[in-house]
Amino acid sequence: MTRFCGIAPRREGRLGQERYNALMSELAELLERFRRGAELVAVAATGAAGSELDWTPGPGRWSVRQILCHLADSEMVGADRLRRIIAEENPTLVAYDQDAWARNLDYTRRKVSQALEMFRRIRSENYELLKDVPEPACERIGTHSERGRVTLRDMLETYAKHAEGHAAQIRAVREQYKAERAGKA
Ligand code: NI
């Protein structure tokens, strides 16, 4: 049984063994980065409370609370997209306006604990789904309404980087918040 990650059996032919091993270890690494995303985000947000949660670095920029809500909603959309690519033939993946979602879905008032838990939980479900998908499924495709053709592997990479990028953003916003408060003191 060939797996998305982990120890894959030898596959003769099409790909050289070396190339195949490299591909599998790259996938396993991506999958591990994907899995660790929830922890990375939780650690980045640890200890944030009170006014720090709603402080924004400037107009149109997101607060820690809004970033966490975005991560939760994005992961929910991701859960749908990943399942469609695996189950359907070249499904359409509909883009969404993330700023409109932040504005109109009350990101400034949603509970941080709930957003974090929602992100953690759905990421965990997505990980469980992906880790047992047969390796050839990595090349299954969908068509994103703005970005065009995407493979399942592309999606895995996009979502792995998404959590990493926003964890870094949370750390940066908190640093700026602290620097500003220190400046005012
Ligand atoms: Ni994002």
C-alpha cells in the first residue's frame, strides 16, 4: 500500500528509485509541516489577551483575533477543497474574498479560543485525511477560480505555508504591539 507519507514500498519503472525516494521524503516533510501548523499558531498566540488581541498595526491590517478567525475559516474552506480534489474529477474551487469575510463575519467579535480550537480541530481532520491518501492522488487536480489548475500536492504546500506565514504574522503583530506600548510608557 503506497502512502502519501511514511515508508512507501519500492516502485519500479517510471521513476528512478532515487527520484522516487526524494519525492516521497519531500511529501512526508510537507505533510509534517502541515501537521505542525496548528501547534505553531497556538504557540505564536500563547499569552495574548485583552487589548493585545484587538490591536492592529494600521488601517486595513488584521489583529491577532482576526488572523486567528481567518485561519479557522480558511481551514474550513480547505477541508472542502481537499475533499473535492480527492473525490471529484477536476472540481472547481471557488475563491473567496478574505477581507469581506473578516468584515462581514464578525472577526472582531469572535472568540479567540473558539477560532484556535476550530483551526486545530479541522487541521487535524485534514491531516488524518491526507496522511492516508494514496501517493498518486497527489497529482489529482482541481481548478481554482482565480489561480487556475492546482494539484493536491500544491494544496498541501499552500496550506502548510499558510499556517506558517500567519504564525509569523501573529508574532510580528505582537512584537509591534509591545514595542508601541513600551514607547508610550
Ligand atoms: Ni491567509
